[in-house]
Amino acid sequence: MAEHSHIIAVASQKGGVGKTATAVNLATALAAAGRPVLLVDCDPQGNASANVGFALIASGEGGTHQLLTEGGNHQGVVWQTRIPDLWVAPASLNLTQLEADLSTKHEGQHRLSQALQALSQPFDYVVIDCPPSLGSLTINALLAADRVLVPLPYDAYALQGLRHLDQFMANLADAAQKPRPVLDVLLTMQRQDGDTQGAKTLAATVRRSFADQVLTTEIPYSPELAAASVLGRPLLLHRPRSTAASAYVGLTVELVQRLEDAANRGSGAMHAIGDGWNPVAAQMAIASRLVAWVTNPTSPLYDAEAATEHQAALRASTLAHAAERTFGLRRHTWVTAGLVAAALMLGPLLFFATARLAPMEWRVKAVTAITGARTPWEAGTLILARADPRAQKLLLLAATLAGNMSPALAECLDHTDFEHGPVLPNQMPCLLSLNITQGLTPGRK
């Protein structure tokens, strides 16, 4: 294994917290950064293996079972996935039985650590997906790891479970007489609807209790995670432009930055994980590479549906650029100041009521300022990223109007409701105009 490899265990004794999704997408994003990564599936259910294209394997075929029983110096223990720079030690059919056996063997808790050290193939990162328990397999992962990433959803018992796991890790490290791994807490499955106040209260409590151990990045709830799992793909390769996918890329960059900072503190000098590491540039590079993998027809990871959605988003961005050029819009300080003053003095109700009567140029400036973007194109990107069909339709109508000032489109825009989209009887001109402009509908033609 690489001399300075980092071993990250993704662990939680509670199921359904986004543990496997976090492990798989973290490993995928690290691989997209161009670093050799090994994903070790220690969960007998084998969900992490399935998400990178492997079913449960039989004993003796390699994978985690052989890694734990025979060590890491055997050929065929780890397998290469279709994802560049990502290898996997798949779960085996009898990992459950092996877990029971390890608890009775001398040094059984250190098998994984010893096996990873014996790997002849160099990996910069090892990501371990643990089972939802604190049995022998999880103990092996915790003793092998130098960092433990704990996904924490909005749940009534989540904080109690986190404190229990934190104490368990401390006791385990003391018994093994080794430094305890660094704890990183990741808030997952954060909803934008429902009991948002409860979620905010829990998040505030967790951050107050665990301070800087809680990552800044939060993973939003996404039904697309389940769809990606059914298709046997990481979310980053199923919907690389989604909000949740962007959050996983942000998580990866933040975690690597923490590793970088820890290395710098430990050595007292620059000890970069990646030469010339730049978090912003790294996040853009990872996202771009993921999109390239799924949109290139020659790539083994090509996804026709994802490629179609990407092209639709590019068309929308082009239209937004056209709107900016046509209107000559730029964000000015007085626009922001005016909006704040209007919101404070007139109130939200009056503000949004008069917004519908304002000229198109004012509307685009307002949306740009409200979203905090520098240009209408950035505002459009933020709106599209939220996957709101009504907002997407409004954006496309506004951008199309910039290049086609026909009465039909003007009438369509005048009768566009900001909340509900085009409404009858003025809906038909909108649809006709969109069809004339080659069916510029988000997602599919």
C-alpha cells in the first residue's frame, strides 16, 4: 500500500443513515480526482459492491473474505471497477459467518489492518463501508482506519447513537493501545421541507456538541440515491449535476482539505496530499471529470439519459447567456440595496405582487440579486440545479424572449405566473413558441 495512504472507515451502528451511499460516492469522487482508491466492502449485504458493479462473491474468489482470512499479499484479492482509479474488495457470501469466527480468534480484531498494510498495490485512499453494527467487522475497520466518517441523519436518536459510537471508539483505541482515529461527522439526508426547524435544531446541537468534528458540508435528501442504487451506479455517475451529487463532491474536497491540514500540522511544513492542491480547482475538476465520464459515448460509464439532461442544461445556459448579452445586464450594488430596502419597507407580499408588473429587465436583475449570483447565467444555473420544472420553464421563456421578441412570446411571458407557471388560456402560445425553438424543455426534447 502507498506509504502515505489514508484509510477512512464510514461507520454507524444504525442502518438507513446514508452510510453506503457516502462510502461509494466518496470513493468515486476521490477516484475522479485522479487518485488510486480502494473501496473495501465489509458489509455482508454487499450494497457497496453492487453500487460499483459487483454482486456478492463466493469464498476463495478474492474480496473482503480473502483479505481478512489470507491477508492482502495474494493476487486477485482486489478487483478493478469500470471507474478509472477505483478498485474494490467485494463482499462475500459468508462474511456473516466470518464475523463470528473473528470474534473468537487471537488478533482477530486486527486482521484488516494487517491485510491492508500487506497490499502490494499502492492506494492513496482506502474507503471502508462498515455494516450497521459494532461487531467484529466494524471493529476491524475502526482499528485499521485513521479517520472515521459517521453519517448522521435528522433522527430523534441520531445524536445519542453518535455519542455512543464516539465513546466506543475511545474505549477500543485504549484497549488496543493505539491512537484513536479522527472522527468526522457528516449530516446527511437533510430535507428542505417537512420538519425543517427540527432538523436545524438537531444540526445546531450536533455542531455545538462536536464542534469542528462536524463537517461543513451537508448531504441533502435525494430520492435519486435510491434510483442510483437500483441501477448499480454511484449517484455521482447517475445524476452528476444533481444537488446531492454536488454535495458529495464538496464533501470529498473538504475531507481531503482536512487531511492536508492535519498533515501540515503534523510535519510543521507543507506536506501536500496533492501537489499544488487547490480546493476550488479540485472541486471543479472532479465535477467536470464525472460529467465527462457519463456524457462521452466512448466511455464505459456513458449514460444516455444523463447525457441528454446535460445537453439540455447546456442549452439553457446558452439561452441565459443570450439574455445577458441582449439586455446588457450586470449586477449592481444599487440593485441589491433596492431589493433589501423594498423587502424591509414594503414587505414580501407587496414586493412579489409588484414584481409581476415590472419589466423583464428588472425581473432578471431581481432574480440575479436574490440568488446572490454575479450574472443572470449564474442565477439560471442555481435555479436549474434545484430541478424545479416551473422555475426552469420560466427561465427558458425569459431567455427565449431575449432572442425572439415575437408577440406570442411576449404574451406568453406576460401571462406567466411566477408560482404556477403558464396558465390557460394563454398556455398554447408558450408551447408553440417553445416547439418552434426546437423544444427547449429541460431534461428531454
